Amino acid sequence: MKGFVDELNQPFLTLDFGQGELDFLVDTGFIGTLVVGEELFDASNAASAGYVEAELAAGQLYTFACHFVEFEWFGKMTRIRILLAPGTECLLGSQLLAPNRLEIDYEQRSVTLTQRLI
């Protein structure tokens, strides 16, 4: 899986979870799977999963609408919970990053996530 480092030195991976390709900010501090900006999300391919309250990095609490989606992740169909957030920002959390290998090359402005071979 490939990505890029933007002009602010933020690492992104480009991912398609069944709704077309989106650029996800790599957020190793987020222990979940995906946060998707509600302006980009198509609920017709997802199952509603209610709401979840989470503490954000700055300490405030936020209630996220949740959906389950199933998509191919490293060749295997995977079902995950997606949190919806206002706007268009998308985050990729550590639950999908682990146990794989994440490489961020700031000099080459590239990001690569490769599957850990067992």
C-alpha cells in the first residue's frame, strides 16, 4: 500500500475500503481503525453500528456515528468499524497498521505499508 508525505510533512496512505480511493492521514496515536469525514462517506455500502463516545487527543469527548464495512485488506476480507467525523478529514489508526510494517520516508516524500509475513 502506497502513500505520500504532504507539504506539511504529514504522512498519508491511499486506501479504498469499498467506496473509492481516499487519502488517510496516518495517526499512530489513534488506536481504532478508520475515521472518515462524513462528507466523503457513502452509507449505502455500510451497516449502521450506532454511536460511540471517544476522547480526542486534546482531551475533549466526542460522539461519533459508527458503521461497519467489509473490504479487502492485504488480500483478506475484513470487517471493521468506521467512525464518522465532520468534514472531509480521514484518519488511519493503529488497529489496521499493526502488525504490518509502516515506512515513512520524508526525503523521498513517500509512505509504504507492507504486510508482515508470518
